[in-house]
Amino acid sequence: MPTISRLIVSGVDYRLVKPQQLHAVACMLLDDEGTHRDARKEWAIGPIRGDDAGRVVVMTLRALTDVVSYRLRHRAAQGTRLVFGEQEGTIVDGPELLTEATWDELSEPVSPPPPAWRIEFMSPTALSSHRRLTPLITPSSLLGSLSRRWESLWGRGGDGVNPWLPRLGEHELDHIWVTDVAGRTVTTAVPHTTGRAVADKVLPGFVGDMVLQCDDPMVAQAVDCYLRFARFAGVGALTTHGFGTVDVHAARLKDT
């Protein structure tokens, strides 16, 4: 069952925490030896925040499986010490469950579905285009990213056993378009390992709001499922470093 939980850590200035340090702490809490080097994790994390005095870090952790949720509950007890680079803090509250959903709830179509959605990109979001990262988010790249993420957990499904969502092809995507965009590009350098060397990967991410509209109710049902899933899984690259966090709300129709 996917969950979103919150941890509060004292003694750490969140403004000094780098994405790779946040990732390292999340790996300690949510991975085991067999999954530490997996390219696709069964979890994601949100952007950190804290108080203006720089004394507290608030972490949002998104578990996509019961195993990961179990690790979080048993490793993130109050009093646990966490190291963010040169800073060391203590868990003072949590893990507090903020929301959860079953896979059946995420994959069950709503009738009637919303005709439009406002997507809030809460942390820099970059999608892959020809093996490059871009902040330009289109319906095709957004829904393709979510479809691949779903299938990394469940396969293509369709067997009546695993939770299944249909792939959206060119015909279905013709019914979906962007009606409003308000935001900016935020560029972040994140160290990554290439062979034996460590280099910076520059992530040009979009932060802001986007409205998607759909004029086919059957297609809209699938889109709605994928966007509900996005709240837990995140979107695009480096969701295990705090990037690609989104929130989704039903939106009003735009005149066409």
C-alpha cells in the first residue's frame, strides 16, 4: 500500500542539506543491502523544509510497498540519529502517516472522471528526452514517465491479478492537452558516479503549475489514475533525491 509519511529532525539546518545528503539518509531508512544499488527504488522523497531559524528538518517520505513502509516504521524511531553530510540531527517526531491508498484505489477508474487537472510541481521536475533531461513537460512525457514507473512495480499486467493501467498511445494522447502553465526553471547540480569518476549532473527542473485537459471520458479515467499515482511516486528524474514531487487537484474547464 503506497503511503506518505513525515519525519521531523532537530539539530539540522535544512537550507544546508544537499540533494545527495537527503538521498543518503533516505537510503539508510528505506533500503536494504539487496536494493541499495537498484536503479528504480520502491520509494520517493519530497523536498525538505524547516523553520527559518535553521534548527529543524521536515522530511516527507513516500513508500510504494509494504516492505518499505515496514522499514520506515522500524528504523525511524524517536531519538534515532541521522547524518546529513557534516550535520547530525535527531528524529524528534514521526514517522507520522499523512495519507495512504491501496493499489485498487489508485487503479480504479472514477466515473465520471475530472475533465481537467491542476498539477502542482512542488520540487524541480525534469523528464527524459532523447537521453537528456528537460524541464519541458508535455502530456506524452508526463504520462509516459508515470506509465513506466507503474510497470516497473507491476509489469504490464492485464492478467486480472496485478493492478493494471492502460498505456496511452498516440490516439489517446490526442485527447489531452495543456491549457495553462505558470512556473519557472530551476537548475540544480547533483553529483553522480560515472564509472569510477564523480561528476555533476545538471538537472533543469520545472517548478510551478500546469493544467491538463481531456475531452474523452475513457481516456480521462486513465489519466486520473496515473495522476493519483503521481502523488506517491513522483514524476521524472531523481525522485529519490527530493525532485519531481507533485500534487494534483481537479480543475475547471478551459474554453477551447
